[in-house]
Amino acid sequence: MALTTADFASTILTYKIASDTDADATAVVDVTGGSGKLYYVHIDNQAGNSSYAKFALTTSTITVGTTAPDLMIEVPATSVKDVVMPDGIDFTSLSFWCVAGSADSDTTAPAQNVTVRVVAS
């Protein structure tokens, strides 16, 4: 994993940006280190087939292929998708992973690395 995070050190802006440049079938667990709201997701899928970014909003105990995602975003082959949630989506623990198929049981890593960036507070 190549997970990096950045905090805004301000009482006005309390956002955290997390970026994983090699998202795959291994879960990135508890991205923000606690509860908050998810406001934005950027997914860059350069693989030659669709990839599915899956998010767990209530648990940091993830077993890819067993844990049912609370949110799933399909990204077609060689494309970028941005999802904005103006009011935010509440989470108690934000975790994510990317796989090649939409089924909850899928454990196949995308053909190439997928970049996932999130903005949360």
C-alpha cells in the first residue's frame, strides 16, 4: 500500500485527504483514524477493465470477499470518476478496497493499480 494522508492544521478547515496510489484487493483500513463524514472520492482506473472501489463505513475489520461494502463505485476501464457528496456521508470507520468485480465475494485485484483519494472530516 502507498497510503498517504494530509491534515489541514486549522480550526476552520478540519478536512483530511487520504490517497492510495496502488489500491487493490487488499483493504486500506481506518483511513482517517476515526469517525467523520466522507465528502469526496476520486478514483483513477487505468486498468483495461472496469474496477470497483468498495467502501466500509462502519467497521475496520475488513475481509475482502466477505465484508459487504456500504458503498460501491464502478469505474470503467481507463477512466477517472469523481464523486462529490455535498452533505457528506457519516462513517464511524472509513475503509476501502478495489477489486475487478462487483460481487461482494470478489477478491480479484484490478489489472493495474487504481488511485483512490478521499476527502473527509
